[in-house]
Amino acid sequence: MRTNKNLKLIIIATIISLSIILGLSLTDQIEKNISTYSYNFEDDDVGSYPNGFVGVLRDIDYTRVIYFNELYGNVAEIIYLDEPPINPLDNGGLELNTGFNKATEGIIEFDIYVESIVNRIYIDICQEDIIYDYRDDVAIRMTTKDGLNIIIVDEWGTLEKISTFNVKGWYRFRIEFNIETGWDLTITNLSNMKIFQNHFDFFHKPEYFSQLYFSTYTLGTTFYVDNILITTTQFANQVYPLDIYIPFIIIIILIISVLFYYFKISKSKIKITSNKRVK
């Protein structure tokens, strides 16, 4: 009799555990949509503007695909050697920009090679800003101020030096972001495999990110970008609060049903046993 009771308790505990795991799994699948986007420019024609990339308010006439070498093949070249045509919508500078679905967390990776630099190269992971504020972004700058330095926007909204770099060398950047917890930066010098790693908090907490953006505003700057990999997590547009709670409602109903059945049977047995004793 004792064995049967223990067996029933084990069965009930198993059902409850599996229900909770199932519910959490369903909720996670409903809420999140994970997507991966990679680009290495190998399918683009040399001399063309990279397919799928856009310009925002800056010139793209000197952004093109070139053949770099046997190891890297095709890469994107951002070169600013001449003033762009006078355009009332042009703020000056050259850019390479790609968009992705609005994401609350993700990992963005790319290789960058600086051929020559005057002042700064801008790297931003940003939103769909109409009024641009770099303090809303993951903002990274490669600059010539006080040497060849990499600086970022820190949690105080100020520019902080974090590392140095050399021209004519490839660097691998890896940015892992989560709008709730901040972002992690890993920079690998691919020439000597020296690695920089650190975590940073946001100055302004963003709602999402949806663009990877490279640019320069200074004549005489040339750099190359390759091997872009973007893995992001979005909340599905069709998700509503009821959709999120449905799995948990099912779990609660199932648990209550099992417990009600168990205690009803137990109570019936107690009643039968009492009646037998009375007789």
C-alpha cells in the first residue's frame, strides 16, 4: 500500500515537472525569433557597391567591393579621398550600413583593416534614429588622437580609451549585446592573436538595435570590412500577452486537475476505510 502511494507521488511530480518544462519551452519559442545573417562579399562584383547595404544621409560613391588577396578574397572598401558632390542631403563622409530586424540581444562580428586614417573611423550598432545620438548606441571609434587608439562610449556617456591598434593589419571585433545587461566587446589582433575583452554598460538604455554602421568623415581615410556575422534575437511581432500566458494557464489547469484527482481518490479511500471500521 505504501509502495503504491509513493509511486503515485512520483508520477504526479513527474507530470508537474514535465508540464513546467514544456510550458517554458513553448513560451520561449513563442516569444523569441533567432536569426543569423552573414556576409563576406564573395558574391558581389568587384567595383560594385555591396549588395544589400544602404546609405543613409552620406555619400556612398567611393564605397565598393575590391579583391584584397587570396586569403580574404573580396572585401568592402570605404575610401574617402575626394569631396563628394554638393548635395543638400549629404552630411559629408563615406559609409557602409546594413540593417537587421529589431533585436533586443545578439552577437555582431566583423573583420576590419585600416589602410590609412585621418582623425576617426566610426563603428556603430544603432537604432533607426531620426535624430542621431551616438550615446544611444554601441559606439566604437578608431582614432588618431594621442596615437592610434580604440575608444568607446562608456556608461557615463564619455569617450573612453580601451586599446590601441596598428594600420595595415586585420582586427576581429565581436560585440555581444543585451539591452538589459549591457554589451561585451572582444577585439582580436589577427596578426599576433592578442585579445582585448571587457564588459560595458549603456549610457542610455536602448529599446532595440537594428543597424551595423561604418563611416568616416575625413579625407585621406581608407579601411576595409569583411566577414560580417550577425546573430540576433527578436520578439516576434505576432506575440501578445495572452499568447505568452497560455502555456502557463495550461500547466496550472493540468496541475490542479492531477492534484484534485489524487486528493479525491485519497479522500474516497479514507471514507471507505472509515465506513468499514464503523461496521
